Amino acid sequence: MVVIGIKVENSTLIKVNTVPLVSSSINYVRLQCVFNSDWDGLIKTYQFTNDDISINITSNDPIIIIPHEVLIIGILHIKIWGEEVDFNTNIIKEKITTNPISYNIINSEITDNVSNSSDVTASDIEQVKSIANLANTKSDNTLLIVNDIKSQTDSLLAVKDDTIAIKDETEQIKINTQSIYEQTEISETNAKTSEINSKTSENITTQAMSDTLAMIGNDICPLVNGQIPISKIPLVVMHDCVQISNVNELTTCIAQNGDIAYIITLDTGGNKKILTSYQLLANDSTIRSNWAEVDTSYATQAGYASTAGEATNSTMINNKRIVGMTSDQYANAVKDADTFYFVGE
């Protein structure tokens, strides 16, 4: 058996092998084609033409027996076309045609004037068998070659697909690399800006520290054992005032040096009056001797006119107190609407 191998790429026929074709062969010469994916699902028609003889065979078999009618001396032309037909309407939906491919057929030199069978010797029979076996071997080798070529073609197509995929990946890597490069430039610019800002902040901090150190002892008071030294406390300070019920509560007050504790009483009209007041003259408020009673003259000079109601020999007229003081005391006093004042030397 002789096999002609053809590779079909789209609309192009390509010879896979070259074998000698001899005329007068019957059911011996075969055609094997390898189609690419464009031919999937199409009905294939093979046309064999030699001189004025043309035979069409429609088949999707992988191997086609070439009709012996066209295996005559001359040039054998082979064409293939594929069609997708809508059998409901008999309309051709798709058709692929190919170029013709040609093979030379030589004369077998066989005549009809054959001698009697008695003239055929055993040697002739063995020679024919040997030739047939050789042809079968060549045919098997041809099939192997065709299959190998098909396998190589599939491998090349796979390599082509891989190459396209690699190309796409390479292009994406190129785009990613460009993006990373641009981001790197932005990061470098930001880093330089941060470095400049950091240096500026460092200079500002250094100057502020220098200014602070220069101010310590003058504009800034240094702490001694976590406290402000007495010498650094301004003469005019604010003190807390704590209300108590009686003098015994003085030592239970939470107070510090300079704070005032006072006792409230009500006059005949139900108005609140300061009965007496005490000032803490030391840091420890739990020691009774650290508290000193504030008398009337001190209260007046300090501007607390409401405490003048406890002055010695003070009296009440129409529920108002009468307080006597010097002109200097009166000038500095904060006047109380519920108090009558008389001024004397």
C-alpha cells in the first residue's frame, strides 16, 4: 500500500512526502490528509483528475482510496474542499476551497499480452511477494512519517500559542515595569521633599530648644523637686475659699498656703453673712496653729467689705450693720449695700 501524505493549512495543500506513483494500480494508492482546526465540522470532498477523467469522493474518513480510473499515465491533480450545509434548507453556510496539488504517474509497462500461467515461475512469485512486502513496509513507514509530521505540527502550533502567550506576558511585564519606574520616580521625589521638610523641622526644633534653654531662669521657671520655688511665684495669686460650719473643721480642710476658710451665718432677714474667716499661713492645713483669723481691719484693706460685719462693737440698724473705719480704709474698701459706714481718724 502506498500512502500520499498531504497537510491542509486553511486553503493550502502541502505535500508531506513524495512517493512514486505507477499506473494501473487498483485499491493500492491511498491519500491521508491532516487538517487544521479551520476544517473542523466541515464535510470534505476530494477531487481526483487525470486528463479528461475527474472523480469526486465525499468522505470524512482519515484515509481515502484513490480511484484506479485516474491512476493512468499522466499528471494526477488533487483538490479538496469543505462545506457546512444547512440540511433543512440545503444552503451552504461555509465553504473552504484549496489549490490543486499534482503528482506524476509513470507507466507500469504492464500489457494485456500475458503468457500462460505455466510460464510464471516460483521465482517470479517470490519476487512479487518480496516487492509487496517492501511496499507494505514503505507504506507503514509512510504512515509513521505522516503521524510524526502531524505530531510535530501540533507541537509547533502549541509552541506558537505559547509564544503568543509569552509575548502578551512580556508586554504586560513591560507595562508593569514602566509603571513601577514611574512610581519609583514619584517615591524618590517624595523622599527628597520629606528629607527637606525633615531638615526644616529639625532646624525649627533646634532653634526652639535653644530659645527654651535661654529662657530657663528668666521667662521660664525651672522646677525644684517637681515644684515651683516660692521665690518664682508672683506676689498676686489666686486662693481658694472653703466654707466650713465651725472652727473645728479648719484642720479637715483640703487647702494650701494662702487659702481662706469662712463660716456663713444668716441675718434676721435670712440673708447670708460671713461670720468670720481664717487664712492658712503655712502648707499644712491639718495644724490648727497654721490658721489665722482675719480681723475686720484686714478684711477692709483687702477689699472684703462683707467681713467688716464682725468688727468689734459693730451694731445693727434696720438689719444693716454699722462699721467705722479710717478714710484710707474706706477709700480702698468694696462697699456692701447692707452695711452703714462711718469714717473717722
